[in-house]
Amino acid sequence: MNNLFVIKIGGNVIDNPAALENFLADFAAIRAPKILVHGGGKIATRLGDKLGIESKYIDGRRITDDETIDLVTMVYGGLVNKKIVAQLQSLGCNAMGVTGADGNLVPAIKRPVEEIDYGWVGDVAAESLPASRWQLLLDNGIVPVLAPLTHDNAGHILNTNADTMASSIAVALSAVYSTRLIYCFEKKGVLEFVEDEHSVIHTITKASYARLKAEQKLFAGILPKLDNAFAAIDAGVKEVLIGHADDLLQNTTETTTGTLITA
Amino acid sequence: MNNLFVIKIGGNVIDNPAALENFLADFAAIRAPKILVHGGGKIATRLGDKLGIESKYIDGRRITDDETIDLVTMVYGGLVNKKIVAQLQSLGCNAMGVTGADGNLVPAIKRPVEEIDYGWVGDVAAESLPASRWQLLLDNGIVPVLAPLTHDNAGHILNTNADTMASSIAVALSAVYSTRLIYCFEKKGVLEFVEDEHSVIHTITKASYARLKAEQKLFAGILPKLDNAFAAIDAGVKEVLIGHADDLLQNTTETTTGTLITA
């Protein structure tokens, strides 16, 4: 099987033009098939402030109302996505910016209203993800750049978690490619001692994860990320890597500097 | 050769939610391969007003400055494009929203600065348009929905004329498909008597166009549209149709109600 890299970046890269430029130069240089998934960053909040659109919360959970979904559709699907595409094109990388709605590449359902109505928020329908349509793009030299939006099959765009979109795509494409899912993180990897930047744990397996948890060595904030990583691996992804955006190219090789998570 | 319809809509459809909904239902019902090209509409101007971004003009020509290109990238490439995609997906039409930058589907160059610096405006590099990449999408059941933006190969998005993008695509794809280029217009077609809505001229050929011009029968405003239509036909497009959005389905048949322009 060919290698595939599914790489997710968030606000710490998107909101810093110099960091983004460096990241995109490295991303463009990756020779294998690759997919970039980007989050939203702070631009939507800043633009929302200018437009008088307030961030809404219920019980501490962020709500996506009518104004907010239009805002994030513009910013994530338009401004952020197309700026990345234009920069990658200038680097000779044939990027194609899409949302999950485009070509129905990431099917989703509107989150059901239970205790909280999250508004226009989508949950990925991972089992329906059309791997062959992604493959069609990848096998023809197209580099998908995915914004964190989906649709509800009833004509509306939905705000959707970028981490989940990245892992769902990695899972679906693991049937066809030997897939490494890379989460760009603010640190060099998962740290054994949260205050020591040099204490990166270079590999975590299921067995070592159980041991680290039993010893209560890990910072609690990293546990959900690791649980999600092992869920992706259980669903067929070969490897998940958590590392810094600056180390992207190194982290696409065999000698990674971040944390490589495997079965 | 298979048929292909390249259909362009502008503000009179985009800015009217009911008209857009009707149009998209008809567009989704077209059975042949099809491409939708949309203009911008008034949403960008309205949002620009809210953000205090003024429309700039030099000698009566609209200029696309830094603020304006970000605005139209958000609105055309994000809000308008993705709303159309979500609506088409809900109608069972596998729409994929793109700009000319995505997959470099419509190569362009930044308009050279001569008497006027138009700013971030692109002119289509029609001779480099990658017909095979469009064909890849079309032949796999994907329906491209194109926003009027391109890129400059140096990392910037460019504002680009939607009519020209539509005709350039129709020309490039005429080598592979029997192509009808349809411009949705505010009237039912080209009128022989501009004040008489029932005076639609149902067919115009080069010979009849020469006669109509000699007799000075046509409204001057329509002449550039007809000149462009014949330029597309000279470059290989089988037919150009100018008609009302409400008549779309009829205008995809042999018995058109709009104005069919042929060699």
C-alpha cells in the first residue's frame, strides 16, 4: 500500500502568518499523497466582534446559531481555506480546498437536540465516508485541503470538529493507504513531565499507554487526545503522530521527533 | 460526444433566495454533465458596508484592494459557494464548490498595471485551462460549482469575471463535450424590441447577427454579450444560450425559449 499523510493544523499555525508560511512550505515538500485538515483559528471571532456577532454558550458549550454558521462558513470555508490553497499553489502543490459538503466528502448529521441544542453543528457519519472519492482526487495528484464544515442533507452547512474530520478520513482511507495521521500540536510531542519540553515520549503503544496511565504520569489534558488516537488505530489507522508543526517534515519520516502512537 | 451544460448565474438569482431555490431545483434536475458558475451578488457589498469597507473606484473602474479581496474571498468562495453546494447536495446533486485556484482549475494572471491598477484582479489564462482535470470531476459524477476567484501563482487570490470564467471553461471543454453555454439573464432572451418582453429573438447566427447590427435593431447593451458569445463559438463552443433562470430546464432541451446563438 502507498503511504498517505493526513495532517491537521489548528489555531496556533493558522493564526500566525509566519508559522503558516513555514508549515505550508514543508507540507508542499512532502512527496507522498497527503491531505491537510485545518481548524478555524481566531479570525472568525475577530470578524464576529467587528460585525457584532457574539459567541453564544449554553452551560459552557459553544452554540452555532444562524449568524455564527454564516460567519464560520465565510471564514473557514472562504478566507482561511482559499488563502491556504493559493499559498500551496504558489509552492507547486496542486491544492484543492473543500469542505465536507463538497462532493459530500465528509457526510455528517446535524447533532440531535438533547439536553443542549448546539445549533448548526455536525457530527461526522464516519461509516458513510466515500473513500473512493478521496482516492480519485489523491490518485490524480490533487491535494485536498479540508475546512471544518459539513452539511446536513437538508441544505444547511454545519460547523464540525476538525480533529474528528481528520481521524474519520484517516480511518476510511486506511483500507487503501498505509496512513499516518499527524496532529500538529503546540509542543514537540506528548511530554512525560509537562513542564519539561525535552521530555517527549517518542513512542506510545497500547501496552505503554496502560502503564503510563497506571503510573499517573501523563498530564490529564492529553488523555482525550491519546484515547482518540488509539480509537483511530483500532479502526485501522497505522500510526498517529502528535508533534510540533515546525517538525512536520521530520515527522513524516521513520525517525520522528514527536510522539508516534501505534498499536 | 456527450452533452455538457456550463451555466452562469449572477446577482438576480443569487440575491433572491426564492429565485435561487427554484433555479437550483431545476439545475439539480438536469441529467447531463453540468457546471455551475456563479457571480458575486450584493452580499459582499452589504457585508462590506457593515465592516466599513468602501467600494473603491479609479476612473469609474472598480478596484480590488487588500480588504476587498478578503471580503470577496469570504463571501463568494465561502458563504455563497457553500450555501449553493449544501442546497444542491440536499437535492441529490453531488456538487463540489471550487474557485479557479482549487486544483488550479482556472489558471489566471494578475491584471498588469497599466493606466489603472485594478488591484487583486485576475484575467483567465484560457490557453492553460486543464480540461482533463474538469473531465475527471465530471466523468465521476461530480458537479463543479465555481466561484469567481482565481489565484496569481504567487500566493494571492484574485477577483475574476464570472462570465469570462464560464466561457473559458466552455471553450476548453468543447474538445471533449458537445457544449452549450447558458447565461441566465434578467429577461427571457435577447429582445428585438427592448421594451417588448415577447419579442425574444429565438436564434441568432453570424449571418443574422450581421443583419441585425446593420439594421441597428439591437439594444446597444446586449452587443458585448453577443460578441462574447460568438467569440466562444469561434473557439469551439457549439451553442450559447441567453435566457431567463426560470426557463433553465426548457433551455437545456432542443426547443429553447431563450436566444440560441450558433455559428
